[in-house]
Amino acid sequence: MGAEGPVSVELLGKSWEELRAYCKGLGEPAYRGDQVYHWLYREREFVIERMSNLPAGLREKLQREATIHLPAVRQRYVSADGSVRYLLGLGTEERVNAEGHPSQTSLRASRYAEDTETKTARKPAAVEAVFMPGEGRQTICISTQAGCAVDCQFCLTAQLGLIRNLTAGEIVAQVLLPLKEMEKQEPAGGMPPERAGQAGPPQSSSEAEQGAEEKSGAGLAARTNVVLMGQGEPLLNFEPVMAALRILLDAEGVGLSPKHVTLSTSGIVPGIEKLGKEEVRPKLAISLNASCDEQRDVLMPINKKYPLKVLMEACRNYPLRNWEHLTFEYVMLGGVNDTAADARRVVRLLAPLKSVKVNLIPWNPGELPYEESSAEAIEEFRRILTEKGVPAFVRYSRGRDVMAACGQLALKEVKESPLRVVG
């Protein structure tokens, strides 16, 4: 594919430092990058013309040389419980025009850079995000890869294989887009504050942990939770995921608290070790789903590479903050991993760990050869864990009436499309 003019720079997903450097490269003061950063992530403003404290000349320059793309919303499914599942198209994105309306533009029309990395990153794909309103908060479940290579046998996403990794901008957009859409009205505000007098980077993790008040319209609660539990294995797309998280957790960016953001992994031990060294990081959840290696080898083939002994050692060594615990997710599969003996093995498995809790997740019915555990089996499992000192909670999925099983929407889309799937 040949370039069709000057290369457009994608602004969404760029860090505070990158936007400062970009504006400086345009011959502007670096603090103009602070203002663009604020507009994108705090104000959720994606129309350059509306960034009112930028000089007219800079706005014209950005309109010529930069782009702000959001994923294309292919489908919305609204549940009776208020949840909204989004099927998002990546690669043919929505570019917001001057009137504030999305206009679909192809890769070619967007004039993306010609380098191999960019072409690979922007291969067309479909992912899911879920917006779940609640009392005093909303929770957004986002994807980090299109498809997944981990091949968990009870998850529909595994049938996709790995299509591609998502960019930092595509990950952040899954949070910004539902928040923007759910705002019933935008509060009138003044000009975004500038950081012209600051020499340092965005606020540290300790400052961010205090939790910034998110901008919210009449239709949004004050607190936003984000869970990286959609399609993909976050720790197999480490650098873009961390770049997105730094924006989400920056008090001057999206402004979420680390206490309200959770990354779920199938147990990629090197990634767990690497995550523990990050200054700015979310909470960690381990997708366990089995009580012994024999079970887990079948249900989650990644266990053959990182067996439970190795995984538990990584969990023991993970540096928990003083307010933090490790969460273990356990999908309850009827007649497979839901017996009292399984519960007792889970207790022994987690006993050496410092601070843990277990979320028991009833399996969502789908096109796979498994059954839901009975309510009695789930309650007995929970009782055994709790009585042995392991806090356990039953977490029912939201939006079951709108194809709640992970990966269903994208699986349906891929079956009906010519997307090439790898892995």
C-alpha cells in the first residue's frame, strides 16, 4: 500500500510526554501538548476544532497533520439490566468530524504510516467492550487483543485465535467511547489547565491512588471501574497495555485510581513478574479455573508452560501494595471443577499467599460442551472456601440476555467476515 500524502499522526493513545514532544516538533511550546492531552483524556473531546484554548493556527495544523480515531461501533446490545455490549470495528475507524459526528474512514483514507509495525497494528479486527452501570459507579470491561492465543477451552474467544494486538489508543478508546456516549449532557467548563510551569511528568502512582474525580455528565456516576477482562491476554501485549494504563491511571489523564482498575491474566508468569516492577499498575487478577495441574492442563493449556507451582510462586513474590489483595477468578463448570474436593484443593493451593480473595463465576452458556454448575454446588464451594479463611464471592455476569459469553459477538462477526485469523 503506497502512501497517499503526508503521514497522519494518531493522537489518541499518545502519552503526556509524547504529545509535548510532538507539539514541540511542530514549532509550538511544549505545554500545548499538555492541553491536547487534557482535551483527549479528561474532557473526552475528539474534535480538534473544539479544543478552544489551542491557537487557531495550531488547530489548523493538527487538522492537516494529525488524526483522532475512535473504533467504529458496529453493534450495540442493550441488556434488561442496563448493560451495553459494544461490538467495535478496528481498522475502519470512526473519525469525528467538525460537527461532532463520526465519519467512517478506511486505512487508506486515513493515510497511516507505511512502516510494517503500523500496517500490522491496524489490520481490520473486531473486539468487544461492555459498559455496566451500577449504584454510584459504572464498570467498563475492555479487550487488549483481537482474539486470543491462550486457548482456554471454556471461552468462546479462544475459537477466534489471535487476530492481532491492540494499540494503546485502541485500548484507551474502549473506555473513552462508552463514557462519552453515556453522557447525557456535557457540563459547561472553562479552559483546561496548563502544565506550562511544570518540569516533571504526570502525577506519580502514589498521587494517582488518591483517585481523581472523573468528569461526568448527568448520565454517569462519579466513579469508573475498568477491568481488562475482555478479549485477549493483556500480559502478551504488555507494552501497549501498560501505555494505555498509564493514561488511564494518570490523575491528569483519564483520572482512574489503581484501586478501581483490574488486569486479569491466564497466568503468564514472566508478565506477572514484569508487572510487579511497574510503578504505575492496576490490581492483578489470576484466572485460575482449576484445582490441580491435571485439570488446568486441559482447561487452560497455558498451564503446561506455567504450571500451578510456578504460577503460585510468582503470586507469592508479587509485591502487593498495603491496600491490595490478589484476586483469583474461578469459572464454575458443572461436573468438571466444582466439587467439594476441588474447593479443598483450592484452599490448599492459596494457603501460602498473603492476601487473596476468590471470585466464583458461574459459566455463561454458549456454543461449547460445558454446563453450568448448580446453585447448590456453587454455594457449597463458596462455603468451604469461606470457612477455611479464603474470602469467596459469587459473581454473576451482567447482560446475559445480550450474548454475555465472552467473545460471542466478535465470534459471530468473524464467522461472517473474511478476516484472517492467526494462531
